[in-house]
Amino acid sequence: MTPVPATSKGSATREMIVERAYAIASRQGLEGLSIGDLAGAAGMSKSGVFAHFGSREDLQLSVLDWTAERFAEVVVAPALARPRGLPRLRAIAEGWFQWVLDNPDGCVMLGAANEYDARPGALRERTVRWLQHWRQQLAKAVGMCVDAGELAPSTDPMLLAFEIFAITEGLHTARLYDPDHARQLALRSLDRLLASYGAGTGPASGSASNPSPTA
């Protein structure tokens, strides 16, 4: 049996710790993430966890980065495989909706937006940077729809991206108080929104079929 290099073992252990931390942060928020709880979930000592992360904030930042990477794999990559224009924009939005629903304990990134809204520091900056980047990606996808003549020339890409954000944040809350209808309401809202910008209407298909993110 070929021995696994220590560096590979260390990377695998760090990945496992971040996955466990993600699960805890989904339920309790990043501020509810304690080294003690994490050590128990990972089957390690506190010192073992600290050997991979210099501080609690370092761990929290790593969870944010890990979440962004998983989001790119689960939502963005499949959408980019769709044709440019409305098929891709719908896949992005519907994939994002499914990401929220596949995380029943809460979306870490949207949760972080609330946790660090009024708390300056590295965690707020990292969250804001990701949200801004994601809005720009949405706006870019909208612009492709305009260029293809699928949305009205007067469409403001940043405004439409903002409105898709608003639907997703509404879904994030509705999954708590109306879980049976939240997804369909979000899809109907998306159809109405795109139709208001000149897109052809059709049944909300939920066609972005993505695997569930690790919880």
C-alpha cells in the first residue's frame, strides 16, 4: 500500500474540518461556530482543529470560501453549460433557488449577509466581495440576453440582477413559513419578472437540475 503524503493527509483533514464547520454554520450561523462543537463533530481535539486553522476567524473565512467553491460547482458550472441568453439566465436563477432549498438549515452566504451587515471586519468584507461578484455575474448573464434580443434593449442588467436577488432572498425566508409552495412561488415570480422585460413566457420548469450541496 502506497503511503499518503503528509501534505495530502493534511489537506484532506482540513477539507473534512471545513465540511463539518459548514454543516454547523448552516444551522447556527458563522458566529455560532465554536471550536469545541467543531472538534466534537470532526472527532478531533481542539488543538487538532487549531493545528489547521490559526484562529476562529480563519476557520470562518475558510467556510465562506468553501461555500463559494461549492456554489460555483453546484450552481454556476451547470448553468454555464447551457446556451447563452435566457436558457443560461434561467439555469442560473433556478439553480440558485435549488441551492437555497437544498440547504434546509439555511444558506451560509445569505445568512452571513445578515450576520455581518453591521459588523465591520474581514468576514463582512469577504461576504460583500462574494455578493458583489455574484451580482456582476448575474448582470453579465442578463446582458447576454439583451445582446441576443431576448430581453428588451432598455433592460438594466444591474436592476434585473437586483430583482433576482430579491426573489432568492424571499425564497430563503419562505422555505421556513411556506415550504410546500416556496419553490413554485419563486419560479412563478421569476417568470413574471422576465416577462416584464420582454422575455417569452412559459411554464416554470425548474429545469436546472443540480446535485445537492454537501450539508
